[in-house]
Amino acid sequence: MKAIVYEHIGDPSVLHLVDRPVPEPDRGEVLVRVAYSGVNPSDWKMRRQFPLPAGWQIPGQDGAGVIEAVGEGVDQDLVGERVWLWEAAWQRPWGTAAEYTVVPVRQAVRLGDASFELGACLGIPFLTAHRCLTAGEYLPDSLRAGALSDHTVLVQGGAGAVGNAAIQLAAWADACVIATVSSAEKAQLAAAAGASVVINYRERDVVEEVRKVAPDGVHTIVEVSPARNAATDVQLLHHGGVVCVYADDGGGEVTLPIGPLVVPNARWQFVLVYTLPKAAKAQAVVDVAAAAAQGGIRVGEEAGLPLHRYPLSATAAAHQAVEDSVVGKVLVSASE
């Protein structure tokens, strides 16, 4: 099979297209013929920083494809099932940037009739967004239609992959969704994803505009740039509100005023999918699968998430695009 492998950490040039034997699924695993691999920021960050315990790594946490074989202890009826994959390459060498991969069966989720492109977009971005919408003390533990009907959600950076996922999931759960963006083009994407209100923070005062919609504050803030936005976030939290930080866009340190946060019992919650509590992660998988099955998740520019497709041989260029913060979702076709 064709696969992308790197044997040293570094820039995208360490990624090489190689021939490898098709792997055999071990006990509790499934062999998946990959249609698309999704590329996330954590893929390039791991490629640059994380050691390689196996001495080699196929990148790619997310993907979608068809189960072709199962290991011992796995139901044979799963062969032929269309699935989406999550966290394939976390602390294991078999990622999704290959024609075939093996994953534990719990990390291969039924996709139904949805497209492989949609399936490859779900994983890390949507599981991250789910955590950001459920981690607060006064937020529901799970998402479904109506679960956030009395909540207001602020998504800082509504045109990013996680921002898009948060908007779509929150809208599916009937929240009032406010998104911030940096341009008119990104405003269109956030609105297409389902945001009720979109604020260009370069042109309008975010605090003033959010208070017009939510005078008592917002219940959760999905935060991509905590250092830049901390002062704004402090002013906008509802009683018991939470700021969920999933990235560090821009870098820096956060300084918080104690008084204005103690009275409302506010919370700052940091989010990394890979190390989430198992129960929270399992619930996120169930809820994201349900949202996709019910049509609550879409992909493409009409859903605020433009797709950028690359052949397997151009995986290095796909990684570079994500590293350069391309707007939308980068996919690698494993069959090209």
C-alpha cells in the first residue's frame, strides 16, 4: 500500500510517500481502507515536536473509509461498514495518511450514508467543539436537539475548523450562537455555519455588540486566542459561565482579574481532545455521530467550511496549508 511516513520530526519535508505492507488488525482492531484523511493543526505540531516511539509515524488523526477486515474479538458483520475515524495516530504509529490503516474498533464510527468528505472532517475539530460546549458547570453533559435552547454561545474565531464545528453543534442543539471574525469573507462563512450574529472584531466593539444580544452575558465562550481576548471574555460571561480554551492563536500569557470572576463563579477550562476524560470523550463521539446522522453537520463552503483536497502524494503541501492557517478544512485523498 501507499503511505505517508516520517522518521524524524521537522518541517513538511520529512514526509515521504512509501510502499508498506497492508497491516493486519490485532485483537480489538479493524482494518480500514481510507478514502480521505483529515489534516488538523495538531498533526503538524506533533510532526514538529513529538518523539517517535516506534521510530516512524504515519500522520493523520482523522479520516473516513470502509472496514475491510477485523481482528479477533470484533464482530465480522462490521466488514464493509462505512466509518469515520478519530484519534488514529495518538501514541500509535498508524495514522490515516495511507491507503489502509488499523485502529481500535471504538475509534471507527458508523458513517451511514454521509459522504467520506464529511466523515474525515468530524474527528478532532468536532470532538473539541463538543467539549467546549459541555465542559461548564451549568452546561449539559451531552448535546442533542434542544440541549442548549436557553444558552448563548460566543465562538471567538468562527471561521476556523473548530469554530465552525462549535457553531454547527451549538446551532444543532438550539443555542443562540454569536461568532467573531476578522473579515467580511469569514463573516459569510460563520453565518453559513449557522451563527445567529456575526461580529467583525476589526470593525465593531465585541463587548458592545454581544451585550445587545445577551445583556446578561454568554454561557460559554469557545476561545481560540485567549491572550488577545481575555479582557473581552471577562466582561461577557454569564453567571456560572465558562471560557473554553482549545488553542493559543497568537501566543502569550493570560492575566485575569480575580474580583470580576469570583462573583459569577466563572471558570476557565482548557481543552485538549487527546487527554480528555474517557467518559467525556465517549459521549462526544456519540453526540457528534448523532448530529451527523441527523443532518446537523455539513461541510463545504455552503456550510462555512471550504474543503481543500490534496492527493496522498501531496500530503506535505496539505500539511503546509494547515500550518499556514488556510481557511477551511484540508483533506488528503488516499486513493490519488
